[in-house]
Amino acid sequence: MKTLVIESAWISPHLETAGEILINLKKQNKKVKFAWVGNDLKWNDYSIPSFLYALGCSPEKRVDKFIKILKKNNIEIVNYNDQLNKILIEKWSNSFNGNLNDLKAFKYKKSNLGMGIASSLISLTNNKNFNTNSYKKKITGFLYSSAMVYERTIKILDHEKPNVVITFNNRLGLSLPIIQACKKKNVKIIRHDRGSNFKKFHLYDYDINDPRNLKNIYSDWKKNKNKNKNKIAKNFFKKKFNSTFLDEMNKNFTKNQIKNSKPITPKGKKIITFFCSTEYEIEAYLNLKFNQMKAFKKFFSEVKKIKNFHLIIRVHPSLSGREDHIWKKFQSKNVTLVKATSSYDSYEIMKKSDIVCAYTSKIVIESAYLGIPTICLKDFGWPKGLGILYGENKTKISFNLKKCLNKKIKFNLDKIFSVSYFYSTYGINYKYYNPISIRKGKFLNESLEWKSRIVIFFEYLGLKRLYAFLKKLNFHSYEIK
């Protein structure tokens, strides 16, 4: 069995995670090699502003230091001939001239690399409908970079003939071409990403956000011999409800909400609450047919058939108002819109609801735990029979609403705990990488720093906001006016 770790992402902790995987495999006497395909590229997810290069910063130094550490630990590095047809790649990347849907469908040698670029830019702009004309130079540079990564990966696969390839994520502009190349060559792929907290990483057999990754949650829970597993599972909900829970990115979206506050709703009506997922994140998912608005409209049409209903739409609190306008059109005397920046307590709203619904928001596991009739329009892939009702066609939504109103739902607390335990603990603890924070740490006691001393000094002086402003200015400086 020959395993090849191929990377194009230089940022922390993804490069260090690749190192962690390599050292672990080497310690197990597995045949493993490392290949770096992210050098000499045009614009991509991890491009740094040009002014930082002028101040002595360099991602290349970080990668070089990483490779030196690998060599010291007897990890073989794949060297490849980089004589590719760059003129052809340049011609292909410059040929793009279309809207966002065209970008999503834009292929290189029958491989859909454009989708990865679209996914990256949707995340970077926080806008699922960004104007491609405004980012023309970035898109063509990104397409060039993606095709280069793809061609390098193909060349490496042809030469090395690995049984398994491990790489970061699967949806982004520089990681998708590695995945696509492996699929073309029928090579098994394992994806890595963050775990339940910044001290862990996780491995996925399928594309990240694919429900099949979660198929063993309950069986793993049943096999788990941890005497504290129920306490850990319960503590997940305790942290959620008291606003101390931190996700894998160390974020808490409810910490600024005022405890026990909620909007005024009419008395004597059935309160139905829809918790929105972030539109731009849904749009960035790959290979998954997600359409929150389409599903919500079906849900809304069925809700309106209920006598004495009042609907609350809770916009996801991570969005700082960027998506409020999407939901404002539904506001009426029977519909209350709770905006993203509202200080109303999401969990107080939940507790006062007769029915809770969401599209892909994990908040439905909390309402199920509280025994509130719960509908999730999209199936996460969680254990069947835990009490949440699924389905996004009108017939199923109508059936599920009636079932919720009649309260004919049985919740399986054991299965609910298997899910909360998973999200509290999933991932593998680092051994060779020591994470200090979400973006900082040491790999085998060495810091893989890309920033220059002068930039670090500026940060020490408290000029991080200035750096963030200049970086944002640089990102938009390529826009075509």
C-alpha cells in the first residue's frame, strides 16, 4: 500500500496537518511520500497582498522549512518535472467570459475546475451571487493556478502510482483539482480538515459535507466504552444553551444575544420557527444539491395552510446583516423576521416554538433534545429514528407539519446523544503539531512562520486592524470598475 500526501494549501494548520499525517504513517512503517504542488501560482485562496512581500513575508519560506523538517524525519519528497504546457493553460484560463453559473460549469479537460474557483470566491466574498466581471483578473489567475495544480497532480500520479492520496478539503479552488485528478486516475482519496476543535484534525472518506461521512455515528457511539460519554454528550447542549460552545473555527454565534429575550408574538397562535442556514456557505458546497430558498418556499406555502400560525424566521447570526434582505420579503403580520444582528436569544425563541424547522442548520439537534417537534428539510445523514422529520418536497413537508402539530413524534435520546457526542469530540488529537490557537502552533517544536519580523512587530504594537484593512483593500484592488 503506497500513500501519497499531496498539498497545495500552505496556510496553518493545513500544512502542519499534512505533516502530522505523514509522520504518523511513517511511524507505522507505511510507504508514504509527500508532494507539494502549490508553488509559482497566480492568484488563489491563499494569496497574500503584494505589500506583504515588500515587507519580507513569504509563504514559500514556510513551505521550504516544512519540507526540510520532513526530510529530517525520513519522509521522501516527490520531485517532478514542471515542464507543462503553460501557454495552453494560460489560453484556457483567459478564455473564460461568463457569469457565476458559467464559472461553475467551466471545465478543463472534462474536469470541472471552475466549480472550485466559484466555491472559493463565494466564501471569500461571502456572496453567493458575486459579479464575475468584478473579479475577472482574479478568476483568470485562479483558473490558471487550478489547472497547474491539476496537471502537476496528474503527472505525479502517473509516475508514483499511489494506492491512496490524502489532501486538504475538497471544494476549494486549489484542492478540488487534486481531487479531480485522482478521480480521473481512479485513485482513492482521503480528505483532511479541522476536527471538533483546533487541537484536532479529521479525515473524510467522502467529500466534506457529504452525509455518508456521518453514517457510522450511532454504531461508533454504541461501541464507545468511554464512561463519560453521556456527560460529554449532555455538556454539548449545556454549552449551546449558555452560549459558551465554540465550533471548529473557535466561533460562538450566540454570545452577544440577550438571555431570555424574544420577539413579541400574537397569543393563541402556533409558533413555527425557521432557523436559516448561511446562504453563501450552502452555495459553496460541491456535488450536493442544496437550495435552501427553493425548499423554504415549499415549506412556507404549506405553513400558510395552518390555521392560527405565526412564523418566525431567524436569519443566521454569523452574517452581520448581509442576508437579511433575502428574507425580508416574507415579513408580514403573520411572519416575524429576526435579523442576523438581532440580540434576541435564539434558544428562547426555540423554547417558545411549537415547531422548529431548518434547512441544514445543526440547531435542529438542540430542538430535538428539548423534545420540540422538529423538521429538517435536508437530511444530514445522522442516525435514522432520532425523532427529527426530514423531507423537502411539498407532500412530505405537509405530512411532517401535521405530525408535528399532533405531537406524534418519539425522540430517541440515545441517538441524539450520539450526534452531540460526535460534534463534541470528532477528530484525531495532534501528536507532532502543537496548536496554540486557531492559526498558530509549532510543528515538531518549530514555527513555520511566513511573516517577516517587521510585520510581527507591527502586530505586537496592536496594528492588526491596519493589516486587515490593507489586506481587504488589496483583495478589492483587482476589481474592474
